[in-house]
Amino acid sequence: MGKAIGIDLGTTNTAVAVLVDGRPRVLEDDKGYKVLPSCVSILDGGETVVGQQARILSLTQPDRTVQAVKRLVGRRFDSDEVDRIRRRVAYGVQPGPEGGALVSMAGQTFTPTEVSALVLRHAKRIAEAALGEEVDAAVITVPAYFNHQQRAATYEAAKIAGLRCDRLLNE
């Protein structure tokens, strides 16, 4: 059984922490960053990158980079919030199955849950590298205003990322 971590899954940035002697310690990636930008980009060859590299690519290739996907998680495509987001982002937002939204970048489409899962998977890798052991569970923070669909989508994103979500905590 692996270790459990805490993830602050933010709209702009994500942080991953672990309890050490009863106190939280924010973990760093291999470059010393304690904050993981909640960005995902697709390179020309189809490779997906997450974090700092994706944030840098958002400046030169904004149509290939998804940012602030947490605002779309668990929302219906026909909602006012999704309409506002669609008008402000460079990546595509289109109707998805069962009334949800899909994001598109570099000719590929993803659900917001799948994009969140990519960020969570990257956070999991950071934790495993920093701790030197397997991580299989997490406690994840979400906004207090998240409704049932948004919370369920976050649980699903954790599952896709290979994490058992032990609990969702209000920010």
C-alpha cells in the first residue's frame, strides 16, 4: 500500500504535500518548484506536457494549451459560466456527451475531467519522485461552492490519474 498525499488542485496552480511528523510539507518537483501550474499542452508530435513547460507554451501556442480547466469541470456546455469561459480562452470549448463540455487543443478533444486527471497524475509523479515510494491515495481540495457534479468529476479525475480520493476538502 502506497502513501497518501494532499493535493491543492487549483485553477491556476496545484500544490502537492505530505505529512511529515504531523506537519504538512509541500513537495518540490525535480527543478525545485513547489507549485505546479495547472496547465496542459500538446506538442507538435502529440506528446502531452503539464506544468511549467505547458505554462511557457501557453505564451507562444495558446490554442494548444488548456488553462483554468477547473472552471469547466462538471459544468453543462449550455451554462452561462461555460459560455463566458468560451469567449475568454484560446483553446476550443465545444459540446460534449450528455450535455457536458469538451476542450480541444491541437486537434484532440478531452473532457475537463481528463485534463484535470493529467494535472493530478503529474502531481502524483512529483510526490513519488520526492518521496521515493508509490503514492496511491490523496485528499484533494476543491472550492466550497463546487456542486455534486463538480465533486464527482474531481473524484473521477483522481481515479483516472491512478489515485484513490480519500476525501474532498473545501478550500
